[in-house]
Amino acid sequence: GDSVTQMEGPVTLSEEAFLTINCTYTATGYPSLFWYVQYPGEGLQLLLKATKADDKGSNKGFEATYRKETTSFHLEKGSVQVSDSAVYFCALKSGGYQKVTFGTGTKLQVIP
Amino acid sequence: EADIYQTPRYLVIGTGKKITLECSQTMGHDKMYWYQQDPGMELHLIHYSYGVNSTEKGDLSSESTVSRIRTEHFPLTLESARPSHTSQYLCATSRQLHETQYFGPGTRLLVL
């Protein structure tokens, strides 16, 4: 079945540091890939997505590239801010009526 | 403004009580979902709906029930709450089944 593996947290970075959160997946066919973010006390919201190989999703300075050869969708940001502190979820959806599979979440804490 | 509302946001109740968690949306989406998010942040799909009068069980066995009498509402009911039900419950919607999902703010439930 489908699965998503993302790096365990918490990840603690200083403001303006470079961020990478690793995400790898196992799926049948050609899934769509997502990154969701959950700020404290809120529900999840879509951060970015990519629907086919080599696509790059980007939003709010975050980027992730769909790498089929390595089955990865790593999240990156060049310079994090305190306001980026949140939990980040990698997710995938295979074709047809397959459900969305979420990773276990990675907590990011950015300190001033 | 299109949005997803969940009430109550926080609830503390005693064992054995019956509770209903409300979810309403003005997104205009047919598809709705309930997720249980455990303290470790992992998300588990417990119920979903294709549209009015349709409900399906998700991946995680749950003692809760749902109904979908109106497009806008998707309430979740626990007939007899137990401490093991302590969790955060997230409601979500999507335009297409299991595609990009939009989440409400969540209900934090504590059963004593």
C-alpha cells in the first residue's frame, strides 16, 4: 500500500537558516504529492503540491520538487522565520479513489 | 467568505457522555472528511462522505458515527465517550474525492 516517510522532529533552527525536511514515499502509479502545514491551534492548510514528475511546487518561499527516480518530495526554504514554526506534513494521493496518505508530521521550531 | 467551522473548539466531558462535534462549511464542496489527530500528530481518517446521504468509514476503526443530511453539515457523534477518545478531531472538505483538502480549526476533546 501507499506510505509516506518523513524525517522525525522536532527540527530546531535559528532564524534565517536553511530548511530541509525530507519526505520519501511508496505508491503505485504516479501519485500527486502535497505538503500541508499546521500552525499551533489550527487545522492543516495546503502549502504546496506537485502532480507529476519533475514538477516543482512553491509557496511562501517554500519549494519541493517531485523526484520520481528517488521517490522523494523534500521541502526546502532558503531562510526561515519565526513565523514558520509549525508542524509540516508530507502527503500523497494515488490515482482513482485512493485516499490521501499523510506522513507523521515534522515539527519545526525557529528561534530568534 | 468560504470557510470551514468546527464547534466546539474545546470540550472537556466525563466518561459515558454522548457528544456531537459539529462541522459546517461554506466552501461549496460535496466531499467531507473527519480525521482524528493523536498527540503524536499523526492523522487518521475515520469517516468521509461523497455527498448528501453518503457516509463511509475510513482507515481507523472508530466508535463514532456521522451523518450527512445537508451538504453543509457533517456532524460526528460519540454515543458514550471514553478516555481513549481524547484527541483532536479535524474536519475537512474537498472539491474532488480525496484531492486537495481544506481543514477546519479542529476540536480538542478531553474525556475524563
